[in-house]
Amino acid sequence: MTLPLSVKFIFIDNLEHCVQEGKTIQYEELIPFHGKQLWWETTLNPVYNEVGHIYRIIGTSKNITEQKEILAELTAAKEHAIESDRLKSAFLANISHEIRTPMNGILGFSALLKEADLSGEEQTEYVGLIEQSGQRMLNLINDLIDISRIEAGETKLQIEPTPVNKVLRDLHAFFMPAISKKKLQLHCTLGLPDTESIIETDSGKLTQILTNLIQNALKFTRTGGIDFGYTRQDTTLEFYVTDSGIGIPDEMLQKIFDRFRQVDNTLTRNHEGSGLGLSITKAYVAMLGGKLSVQSREGTGSTFTFTLPYNPQNSALTTQHSEDCILIVDDDDVSTLLLNKTFKGENITLLSAENGMEAVELVQHHPEINLVLMDLQMPIMNGYEATKLIKQQHPDLPIIAQSAYSSKEEKEKAREAGCNSFITKPINKTELLNLITQLQPPLTP
Ligand code: ADP
């Protein structure tokens, strides 16, 4: 083997060094060998004669490439472990902060509400703050449940014809109040006509992906606005959410997709959040067959983009329902009241029943009912029983089970009883309206 000149020079240098110093010299170097770079460790040992002069040098070289590689792997693993540990500690501190802050709001303002001399305005303000804190708490719990399901590989997809334009329009309406409050602009661009915008995907997950991205855009934008929408590129739809917010430093662009990762991980940061949103979003996009990416400039804004396969459906789902009639079955007055308020202004007639028995009777006498929202745990007759009875008479009438406990068993039991879908309380308006669009057959020709 002919050694490169540089290797020879290093050897001569070390040899001279060994003679001058009169002691063992050890050095490592990378030597090209059959197209590969190998690490060698060379030891030079001076040998002395009886009068104390060096009369020869014994040199040995050994290939230490494997040890070097193992060492590099171990170092990387150690750094990774230290980083994970640091993230875990930051996460625990953040989670406890994220729980305590809304709890403080809920308990603090509930106590204040009990005071006798509050003005109507103050009461409304306190109730609003309690609601806001409750929502923040719920978001955190939902994120934790979602990430645990993803990690356990238990996330189920519900692929069905999804009217993309409707999903986007609903999101636009949903975010408008928050956008106006921050004096920002919100634009939504639909890339296809309604009839061509129906694709086979999981509409709940699509809504969640866009909600997370728009929520982040809203959170990190102080002036300007947010644009979202999609364009069609052959066999894919390319969705985007662009903001004119604070932007993301280059070195963080990939890291923000990691669990618990935030650009600002300190407790004194200005923005609430668990650091889970983007990892959940990324996982959902991948499950739906797409890819999520980001482009950003600090101080200018960010654009999150994701793709979904375009597999159009020709369906009558875009038919506008103008005379929907929904039966709400729930023994809890507060839940019924909440649903009534939720549907206010939606051009929907609402009927209500307090238990399963009443529901069965109402369905018999009101053929105009075209959807039932069924609570499961109720006195006199529970939701499972009522669903079975209603489905015997009206197999095509869609029934959505609603419950506060969303265990897998309960969902399965609801499906077995005949429920077409399931929604968890507290009910999210956008999610429910999406479900209704997907489940209802066209009402009147
Ligand atoms: P969270 O928002 O709960 O902190 P995410 O996983 O959704 O968690 O986001 C992680 C981090 O990515 C955020 O904390 C923020 O630092 C950064 N980030 C996400 N979206 C944006 C955005 N639109 N503009 C600026 N920074 C963003």
C-alpha cells in the first residue's frame, strides 16, 4: 500500500518527536484505504541501550475505526439522552404551569362571581374568563390524549367523503371573532369549486390539522394577518397557512416538530402552549398520506404547507341544507341549552328530549327530524336502547352519540347500538357541523 505524503510527513514528525523527547508517542490519524477512510492509532516506543542512548524505535499501528465509530455513536446517544432529559424536565415544568394557570383563572373568578355586589358587566367578564380558562385546560388535555394515542399507535382514521371547501369555510367563520379581536385580517382561498372539492379523507383530522396551524398563526401574529387555503397540483391538494407573525429562527425550523419543543421553552415566555400541537399535526398529516413542512423568516412570518392526496368524490354532499331538524336527546338541561345556543343562527330547527323513551316517541311523531344527537347515559331509557329502537323504524336516520366519556368501549357499544358516529362533550361546533354535513342524506329533493 502506498501511503499519501501527508501520512508519511506526520509519521516522520512523530518519529523525530519521539527521538527528541525520548518517550513513547501515540497518535491517531485518518488514512485512506481502498476507497475508505480508516482510523489508525500508531504508538512509537524508544528502546534504550545500556549507556542510555536510543538505538531503535519500535512502532505499532492498529486499525481503530470500529472503536471510533462506537465512540461516536455512544457520544451521540449520550447527547440525545441529555437533550431528552432536558426536554422532559422543561415539559413537566411547562405542563404544571399550563395546568395551574387556567385552574387559577377558573377557581379565582368562580370565587369572585359569588360576591353579591357585582355588576352585570363584571359577571359577564368573569364568566368569559372562566370559559377561556376551561377551553385552555381542555386543549391541553386533548393534546395529551392525542399524543398518547399516536405514540401507542391507537389513532383511528375515519375516512369518508369530506367537503374540503365547507371545512375551510367553517374554520374561517370559527376563527373570525378571535381574528377581529386582535385586529388582524383573515383570508381563505378555495382552490376548487364546491362540487370538485370533496375528497376521501378523515374530515375530523383535517379540521384538527388546520385548526392547529391557524391557532399557532394567530398566537404568534400581532399585526397583519393570516391567509389559508389550498391549491390543486395534479393528484394532490396543497394546503397552506401563512402568517405575518414573529417567524421562526432557522436553527429551530425542524426542531419545532419534535414533541414538547418550543422556540421559547422558558416559563416566562409570552405564549401559552404545551409544545405538542405541531407533532400531533405532523403525525396526522402523515397518516392521511401527506407531508407537512415550514418556511419562515424571523420577524417577517411563517408559512406551513401540507399535502393531501386528491381523490375527488362526486357526491351530493354539497347540497345546502336549509331546513334541517335535529333532535337533541340529553337529560342534562345545561348540555341541551348549550347545544341550543351553539346552533343559534344556523337555520336549524331543534327539538329536545330528556330521555330515550321521549326520543323514540318524538321521532315517531316528527318525520321532519333528519338527525339525532343522542346522549348515552340517561334515566328511564338510555341512549343505546333508544338508538336500537329508532334504528328499527328508521334505519336511514343518522344518529350521533354524544358523551363526556370517550372510551373505546363506549364508542364501540354506541356503534353496535346503531349510532353512525360519535362526538365527545363538550361539543365543538365546527366538528359537529362537519359531522352533520357528512352524515345527512340530501333533505328534500
Ligand atoms: P405550542 O404552540 O403549544 O407551543 P406547537 O407544537 O404547536 O406547540 O409549536 C411549537 C413551537 O413552534 C411554538 O411554541 C413556537 O415556538 C413555534 N411556532 C409554531 N407555529 C408558529 C408560527 N406560526 N409562528 C411562529 N412560531 C411558531
